Amino acid sequence: MEAAAQQELAAQAQPSGLRERIGFVGAGQMGEALIRGFIQSGVSTAANLSASVRSEERQRAMQQLGIQVFGNALLGGAEALCEASDIIVLGVKPQYLDSILEALRPHLGARHLIISIAAGAASAYVLGNHATLEDGEKAYALFSSVGLAIPVEERMMDAVTGLSGSGPAYVFLAIEALADGAVAAGLPRDKALALAAQTVSGAARMVLEAAGDNSLTHPAVLKDKVTSPAGTTIVGLAELESAGVRGALIRAVKAAARRSEEMG
Ligand SMILES: NC(=O)c1ccc[n+]([C@@H]2O[C@H](COP(=O)([O-])OP(=O)(O)OC[C@H]3O[C@@H](n4cnc5c(N)ncnc54)[C@H](OP(=O)(O)O)[C@@H]3O)[C@@H](O)[C@H]2O)c1
């Protein structure tokens, strides 16, 4: 079989996989999680992935994943990475972005698509001014392979940060408080914590399950379903409402969004 035909067949065998080579500049906690996710989901392969990383410890971690490894982006790694990639994912902390972009700039060509994860938004993404529809499809293919991927407009990013960026901390606090309540009611701490976390995770999954018409299930509908007359749940809900939990959560997201705007 001819090489071209073999390539075509390989591509057909992996319909959801991207052919583009993807290079990470900085692959710490978030970058490594994405690289693992891309390989596991089949949206990319180790052969198509590479990373420019700084410390020897990170270089060893990347080698163990079987991907190509380049050194510090500011010391030559950027050039090598650009040559080896079509899509470049910026996985460094925001304070390094300017110097990293400066190092990348001379080696970037028209084929390169740059994706920054530095905003700290879990799954929402913004198309830059020069990004095409096709670029958006590639970003969606990558990030939907490891979770929800939601396109938003630039002006919505502060709200996304207030919710998805800071929200995990609010939920950790809620899990801790729920467990405290169960401990107060007589459950051992380890069992209380496991049940509290499972309760939050299960409830979130139920909201995310499609309602049948491809929309999410509204949480108020689920809440009403699990609240029986004169039961335990309604007295608990009444306590939460009288403590103003709903308003506190709304204010928390708004305050975090405002802070994100202030920080630019
Ligand atoms: N999208 C999300 O849900 C999400 C979640 C969390 C974080 N984030 C964002 O993702 C970014 C990375 O966060 P993280 O938690 O993964 O940070 P991290 O663990 O500190 O990873 C950043 C990596 O960048 C590397 N690096 C720094 N300078 C470099 C250079 N000159 N050349 C090559 N590599 C360099 C560091 O290398 P060394 O370790 O070798 O120093 C480090 O491994 C942050 O901007 C964060 O806000 C996004």
C-alpha cells in the first residue's frame, strides 16, 4: 500500500483525532493533565505531542509520557518547539506569558494556532481576533476531549473566572461544611467527607445530564423532585434560605469577577 493511502487509512481509523502536532510551552500541573487527557481520549497521540519545560524534574516527567521534550523556552526551547508544532498551548503562569511570547514570536508562522490556558478558566475559551472558524473547531476538539468546552466572548471571561476559576474553592468550602454538619450529627470525619464529596459530585452530574432536548436539567427541577412534603430536605433547605446561602454564592461569583476585571 502506498504511504499516502496508509496515512489516509490511519486518519480514518481515528476520526476524532487531530493530525496537527501540538506543543506545550510549560507543562506543569495543568499542562501535564491536558497532555495525559489528549493521549487518553485519542484526540492526539504521544508522537504528535511535545513540550518545552524548564526543570529536569519536568523534563523527566514528560519523557515518561513518551512525548518529545525541549528545554527552557527562553533558552532555545521556543524555536525547537515552534518547528515541531502546528498548535502551541501556553501552559506557563500568567507572569511568564510576555517573555514567552517574545521568545516565540520570531519563530511563528501562518500555520501556528496559539492557545493560552493561562486565564485559569476550566473549559471556556475565547477566539482571538485573527482566529478562524476552523481554529475554533480545533480548540473545541482538543478541550472537549478532556471535559466541557464552552466558547464564550472575550467580555465574558471575568464572569467565567468568577465562576469556573474561583468556583472550585467555593465548592471545597461547601463540602467541608457539609461534612462538618454530618460530624455534628454523629458521623465519623472520614465517612462524612467521602459522602459529602460524593453528594456534590452526584448532584453536579445530574445537572449535566441532558434533559432530553439537549439542554441541561435545571437544578430547580431536580431540587423539587427530591424534596418531599414535610420531609428532611425541605427543613434543611429552609435553613439554607434563611441563612442567605443563595445570595452569598451570587455575591461571591460577582466579587471574584470584579476582582478578575481589576487584575486585567
Ligand atoms: N484552564 C484551567 O482550568 C487552569 C487550571 C489551573 C491553572 N490554569 C492556568 O494554567 C497555567 C499553568 O498552571 P499550572 O498550575 O499548570 O502551573 P505550573 O504547575 O507552575 O506549570 C507551569 C509550568 O511552566 C513551566 N515554565 C515556566 N517557565 C518556563 C520556561 N521559560 N520554559 C519552559 N517552561 C517553563 C514551569 O516549569 P518548571 O516546573 O520546570 O519550573 C512549570 O512546569 C496558569 O496560567 C494557570 O492560571 C488553568
